[in-house]
Amino acid sequence: MQPMGKWLVGLAKEILGLTYDLFKLMIPVIMLVKAIEELGGIDYISAALGPVMDLVGLPATMGLVWATTMIVNIYGGMIIFVSMPLTEPLSVAQVTVLGTMMLVAHTLPIEGRIAQKAGVSFLYLLALRIGGALVLGFILHQIYSYGNFLSQTNEALWTPAPLLDDSLQAWAMGQLVTLLQVFVIIAILVVFLRLLKWSGIEKLFARALQPVLRFLGLGERTTSITIIGMTLGLTYGGGLLINEAKKGDISKRDIFGSMSLLAVCHSLIEDTLLIVLIGGDLSGILFARVLFAAMLIALIMRLLPKPGN
């Protein structure tokens, strides 16, 4: 077989192997989440979260929004948010706090299983994301309240279209489309990463970001995957980390640090824009989130024992 043919076969095996591993994790969890949703499990979780909302300056009813976001996804939380009748309107500051918490802790069953497959504890990721969301939400609430910042009434830029078909069949077709999109994006990313390594651009990225990586306590081999995860999402960054963990090209310590970073700060483009649509301000949903993630991961990595200790 010609070198190009071997390269293509190897590439196809890597793409199929990676998507197979991801789908083995995602499909059972997607079905479980649907069952929880249908059985009313989200309502029980939101009731438990009601008192917690007061700590971050939000009405108890926002517990349902955050519970839906954590169990299902950001889109589900957004739909609940814009459809929920309120006794009094929320301020931009309140929506920014809520939106930031949604961005830090969402889609936990699926993304937690992906992190677990990469070698990071599921319970650790849950504690990191839920705890991180609450801490950051509390900090933002205190800052906004102290300076009376963003106190104007919030006006959402987006209103959901009416659901034309809420049947189980329509839901299943929607999930199939999502899985197909994941396959296509993973294929593009695997090719992209190979080209980065082959061209030497990955090393240039690592050198340029060396001060940032050093501050975070991450090795240069995590550079491209961390960038992909932070811009596109934990599913893709985590999937690539699973692949690298199998190869043994990245140390367990760096995988742990990179996954921890992606857990609290990922999909900076798409997810941030989604929260902008419901009225969130960039001061919290982007700038504070990135700064908080950097400080938190730098602290966690310094508390970890160094290799050889």
C-alpha cells in the first residue's frame, strides 16, 4: 500500500475509533437524560436548588432553569428561561449571574462521562463544575450588587419558536442529527490536528502560549486540544483527550489539568453567544469566566504533586 493510502487508512481508523468511543458514552446517557426528563426528575432537582438561588441573588424559580441546563443542555435552559412567567423582571446583572452559572455547569451527564473516559473522576468534575458555578455566581452577585452595576431591566434578544412536534420520534431524529454533526466535526478536527503536527504549527502555538501554559501548570502537548475545547466545546476537546490518553502521548497530570480547565471554561464562542441572546453581559459570561477558570486551574495544578514526588 502506498504511503498516502496507509495515511488515509490510519486516519479513518482514528476517526472511527474516536467517534465510536464517544458514541458509546453519549448514546446511553442521552437516553437516560430523556427518561429523567420524562419522569419529572428535573422538577425535583430544581426544587432542591431553589434555596441555593438566593445565595447568588436569583429568585427560587431560576432553579428550574439551572437544573434543566445541568441535566439537558444550555438550549433547554434557555427555552425554560424565556418561557417562564416572572412576578418581577430580572436585571441584566441577575441574568448575567444565571448565564455564567449555566455556562460553567451544563450537560453534566454527557460531559461528565466523557471526562471520566479520559481518566478524570466523574464526581470530581461534578463538584468542580457545580461548585465553581456557585462560587463564580456568588462573586459576580457581590460585585454587581456592591457597585449597582447592570441594574437595568433585562430584555432578552431571543424568543423560542413554538414547538411543532414534541413526539418521541422527532426527539430521536434530532439526536441522530446531533450525532452526525459530532462525527463530521470530529473528523475535521482529527485531520486538522494531524496537519498542525505535520506542519510544525502546533509547536509554534505551544511556544507562543508557553507563558500561559506555565501559569496554568499545563504541558505544551495540551496546547492544540485545549484551544479546540475552549473554542468549540468539551465534547470535542474531551474526545480528543480520550484519544491522546489511549496513545499515551500526554501525561495523566496534563490530561487532568486540561480536562479541569475545559470543564469550567469551554465553547467560548457558541455558548457565550447563546447567553448573550437571553441578556447576559460579557463582563460575566466571558471575561470573568475565563479569568476565574485560569485562576482556579492554576491553583489546582499547584496543589497537585509534581511528577516524581
